[in-house]
Amino acid sequence: MIDRNTVEEYVLSMPIARRDYPFGEEVAVYKVEDKMFALLTEGKEPVRISLKCDPQLAVILREKYETVMEGYHLNKKHWNTIVLTGQLPLEELQGLINHSYQLVTGTDSTIPAAK
């Protein structure tokens, strides 16, 4: 199982990423220039993260992993919510965080994968 601090640290390592709570204390929203690219539910175990995703890739991930589902309270076509039970490897999660960041910024993040 991937812990919340590990996920948040990686999300905040994206260039100019910041955390905000526009929807209340239950959901941490991670933004770049006021555009959301990740949301973490506070106080839930296992941890849940929502990430922006290419629509075709989103469908593939939902079919491959039972812990990847349509974005909770988000556009179902462009967002996935992932329950971090350990089914999805950390490296793949980091890749999806990068993908979400790139979709929002139109850039390539150069953050190396965790060791």
C-alpha cells in the first residue's frame, strides 16, 4: 500500500505545483497556475487520488485495474480515481501523476522516478 505522504511529496515535486483546499478540508487539490491536476482525499484509508488522464488511456487503466475507476465527482471521461491498495505499482502511479501534470501544463515534467 502506498502512503499519503509519499504520494503528496511526489505530487508537490512537480514544478510550481501547489496544494489548495477549494472544496473544504476533506480534499486536497493540487494545481499548477490554477489548473487542477491531482486531488487527494483526506483521512481515507486506503488513500485515494484523482488524476487527469487521456480518455483512451483512462479506459484501458479502468479495464486493467479494479482499483482505477471513473473520477469521483469529476468529469468521468477525463479523470480517474485510483484507490492505492498496492495493486498499481508506485512507478506506474508516478507515471500517471506526470501524465496528469503534462496534460494540464502542456509540458514534459523532468521529475525522476522514485528509487
